[in-house]
Amino acid sequence: MKISWVRSESDKNSFKIFKNLGLDVFEVDKPDDTDRKIAELVKDDYSTIVLSNELAFFSEDIIKKYSNHPDVSVIITPPKRKK
């Protein structure tokens, strides 16, 4: 089972601990490329993809393609709390 985390290139705080631990944290330079990145990760056999809430708004395929996919789970993180 391969797990990945996907965040916006401008978001340096989301999934910071996972990146520091050397796990697979990918950055999307343009939010409109979110679907392309998810498809790429699925092709590379990632079975769990954790997506930042901010990027989830830019994906059209999350519900259509992956909500009932038997081999892929896409998890959307909760929105950040304002301090």
C-alpha cells in the first residue's frame, strides 16, 4: 500500500511533518492540475491519496472517478482552523 499527500505548491504548512519524515508529499503548482496529479498517482499505484482541502475544490474527478473505486481511496483533509 502506497500513500501520498498532495498540497498546493504555495502551501508549505500542510503535511509538513510527513514531508520532514521523508514520506511522499507532492506539490501541485497550479490548482487546476489537481486531477492530473491524482491520475498520475493512481497510475503509479498509490492506493491512498490524502488531498488538502484547498485543492479538493479544484478536482472534478474525486467524486466521479474515485468515490467507488475499489483500489483507490482519496481522503480530503478538514479545512484549516483560523487562529
